[in-house]
Amino acid sequence: MIFRQDINGLRALAVLIVVLFHFGIPYAQGGFVGVDVFFVISGYLMTGIIVRRLETGKFSLLGFYLDRARRIIPALAALCGVLLLLGGLWLLPTEYRLLGKHVASSISFLSNAVFWLESGYFDLESHQKWLLHTWSLSVEWQFYLLYPLLLLGVFRLCRANTVRWLVLAATLLSFALSVYASSRWASAAFYLLPTRAWEMLVGGIVCLFPLHWQPTPRHAVLRRGLEGLGFGLIIASVLLNRPADIWPGWLALLPVSGAALLVWSARQGSLLTANPLSQWLGTVSYSVYLWHWPVVVVLNYLDKTSDPLWVGAGLLTSALLGAASFRWVETPSRHLGLSSSTTAAVSHRPALLQFAAMVGTVGVLGAGVFALQGLPMRVSPAVRLAEQESLNKNPVRQACFLESGTQSPDCIVGGDGKTVRVIVLGDSHADASVGGVAAAIPPSQTGGALFLGYMSCLSIPGVHFKLGDQGYQCGDYLKTVFARLATAYRDVPIVVINRTSVYVWGHNEDTLDKFAGPLVSFDGLPLPRRADAAYLAGFKQRYVAAMCALAETHPVYLLQPIPEIGVDVPKTLARRLMRDPHAAEVTLDMADYQARHAFTLALMETTRQACPRIHLLDPTPYFCQDGTCFGSQQHRPLYYDNNHLSEHGNRRLTPLFRLMF
């Protein structure tokens, strides 16, 4: 294929906006669209290669696969190998175990499915995964496996001209599926081939329906116009799109169309794409893409993502690592398995063996690290103890904590499992605390705690959580629960435990909705962007009414806010202990606690004054002293993440809960 400066420059633009987005550069919040641009380029190039070879009778399926392997596998295998080596020196066992899993899935080109099953691309935990970016390589490789088979079959069964219309039909079908799935199964639509194939097929359409330009002034103007429009659409996508947008779906038309127009314009020598910097960056774009993301993860680990000097150093490091990978891995690997022989069997066999050895070696090493639990013997017992607290959760969580539907399993935690001595109502903070409540029941009372917990469910009937899916029916569930409690278990104490402040202000940890405003609305009312006076007044009115309704038939105890540490306590402490056996505890300033929860604390006090059977339980004496709240003590975490108490931590509240009895 003839080298095209415009496509090489488009690669540079694509990798640049992805890198700027991942490093958190201002005005690049939509830079994730660079992957969509890459998909269009891949579809265009692959269609051209396959169709031209089919038309001339020179197409070899195995040869096509090996060409793609030379381009992708060696640099990817080198990255995976380096990460396994360095991870063995620096990562915690659970982190190293996860890396092993991701290495095995990345080198086998299944990482998109693995990441889909784990979490969303824009979730906080995803941005500590060293190989998250390989999902796009897996999608491309899956496309490379299937696409030539489809075209080969069409060429053998139909006329060659049929290929064009079949690709067009497949594009429309995949696009329709993408639009539908993106609003229903967002993570699957983002990661999986069926909803991404249309972007690569658009590149195929550009190849199969070419624009034939003439060397005339009129055509020159048209080509410049197409190029400028395409470039503008891509830049507009970067500036206008947000990670919170439904993606890919309709919105992906903007960057995909922009990339298609740029390729259609076919302008060589353009200042936008043919300048020396764009040509260099386009040439090394694959290696830069591979290496930049681990650098971003390093900055996350060091908590330096907001430091301009560190970010600048990270960008430079990404470019240098990419250049080194291109020079010493990509370039030599282009000749793997090639010989002067014209016999396919002779020329292909060495390449097959080499690529099988690469994939097999790296895959087995990754799978071994995963199977061996991240080799925990590498770290001290103190580090293992700190890290393992992340697993110390409510043992009946899976069976008793609702995430959808309206029917409670009515689990009774502790006691004889039959008699109810106390009721625990709330969200995930209730789930994280119910063990401490059950432990507070006096031995003379044989009953346990009836647990009525629902994920992200503020205890107000009719509440609606903004990120809820179709199965999420928290508001309806609470209507049922409140109606039931009006007559059932009368005079049995109810402990209400919610992460109330998060529903008003957003998260305090580093997530996409950090301090982003309200997470809940009521009875179908629109959700405001910020918690203004009207919203806070409505929130207060509904909260007081809900708690007082419970208090008509039960004594009600409101647990005031648990300190929200804001960082993953087990990981933070374990990482500190790896560097220093005498590391400081993980803490939070009491002033930050009070600022975060001022509204909630005042709200609960107002509720207590409104209804005489409502009582407040203050957890801070059990976690805070001398102006400091502790996320860990004696080098053992009290939380299993950044805001949920572990089973060890919730026992600190058992003396507080005993006051109810």
C-alpha cells in the first residue's frame, strides 16, 4: 500500500488526544475519542489490503494474520513482560495478581471482555489497571480475525461488487446495535466488538466508496474543505464530549465522521497532517499508545496526577518510551519470520513459532502470577495484613444485600437467626456496619439484627438514584419496607445507616462525580446540577418526614456520618508499609469531616428535635481524637476501601450500638 502522509498524521492526532485525555490535560476531556479515530484508520487500511489482494488472487489468510501479528504482538509482549518484572518488585499481592490476569487476557486479545466484566472504563478502579488500554487492541484483533473471513466468503460466493454493499449493511447494523446497547448496557457497548465494529467498517466504506479527485483548483478547494471539516469534527468531539456521556452510540458519529472525511480528502503535504512532528508521532503512535498508560497509572499510584511538573515529566517519559519501543521492538519485529523463499509454508512456519512462543510465554507467566495469588511471599506479614483487610467485608453481603428488585431477603444477622431484636435499614454503609450492630445485642437476648440493606439507597421512599439501571428500584423497595414497618416488629429499634452526604454533594474520593452535586432525586423530579437552596430544603423535608414516619411505630437511631477517608485505606497503608515498616497511619482531619458533613449533621439534629423517638448515635469518639480521624490504627485498616468499615472496623462501634439495649 502506498504510504499516505494524511493517514500517518491522523494517527498522530488520535494518539495525541488520547494521551492528553489520560493525563488529565484541560480541554481534552473528550480525548477518549482518539480510539474511535484509530478504529476508522484500521478499518480503512485492512479493507484496502484484503480487497486488493482478493482482486489480484494474492490473498493469504495466514499471511494476513501474520502481518497483523508482526505489527501488534512483539511490542505488546515486551510491555507485558516489563510490567510483570517491575510489578513483582513493587506491586501488592492483590495488585500483582490482577496484573497477571490482565497480562494473560491482553496477550490473548480477550482483555476487552475481561475489563467489561470487571468495571466500566471510566470507573476509579479501572484507572489503576496497568493494561486497561489494551481493550482496544483486543477489539481490533477480533475484528482482524473475523473481517477477512467475511470478505473472503463474499468474494467466493458473490460478485466482487457485492462486498461494498455488504460492508455498508454491516455498518448500519452494528451502528444500530451500538445506539441501542449504549443506553442499556453501557459497559458492554463500550468494550465489545459488535457495538464497535461499525467504526472500523466506516473505514471500510471510505475505502470501498472512494472519491476520485482531479488536479483541478475546484477539487483542491473541496479537498481542503473536507479535511478542515473532518479535523474540526474531531476537535469538537474532544472539547464537547465527557466521560459521563453515553458512549459510543450516536455521539461517536462525530469523531468517526471526522476521521472518515480526513481520509476521504486524501490531502498529501497538508500542514495539519504532514508536518514533521505529526509524521514522527504518527510513526511511533502505536508504541506511544502502549507505554503512556502505565505512566499514567504510576502517577495515580504516586498521587501526582494534579501536579503539572509530574504530568509534564509523564508526557515526556511516554514519548521517550514510545520512541525506544519503536526503535528496538517494533522496527526489528517487522521482519520476524520473513525469508526470501517464495514457498508460503517455509516462510510462515518460523513466524508462527516465534509468535506462539511470545504469546505462550507471556500468557503462561501472567496466568501463573494470577494462579499463585500474586506471590504474597514477596511482601512482609504487615503488608499482607493491611492489604487483606480489603476482603474483610460483611460475610452475608452476597445473600443479604440487595442491588436490584424490591423483595428483601429478610436476613437476620447474629442470634438464633429467627428472632428480631433490632432492625438495620440503609445502604452500603449499613451493610458495612450491620455486624457491629448484631455484636451489640446482649447475650441474654437470643435474637439478631434484621438487615434491610439496598445498594446506594438513601432511606427515603420514592428516592431515585441518578445512575440506577432498569433493575434498580430503591424508591419502590423503600415504599414497600416503610409500609411493612408501619405494622411489623412494632417497638423494635431501627438503626438507620446511610452515606447521606454523598447523595447531596457527590463523592469525596477521586471519582468522576467528585463533589459533582446531588446523586438522588425524589418522586420523578428532575435532578439539579448543584445542591441549591431549593434542593436542600426539599431533601430536608423528605428526610425528616421519612424518619418521623418510622418513629411513629419504632424507636429510631440515626447513625451520624462515618468518617469518609477519601483514599483506599488498605491499599494506601499497605503501599506505605512496603516502603517503610514504620509508616504513618492513614488519617483524615476532623475539620475535613465536619466540613463534609455539616449539612447532614444539622439535618439529623433537626430530625431528632422534630420527633421524640428519634435518637442520634455519634461514631466520631470511636474513630477520632485530637482533631484526627483514623482510617487505620496499629497498622491495621478500619475500612475495606475509602469509606466502608471492614468487619474489624465496625466492631469499634459495638459499644455505641449497645446504648440501644
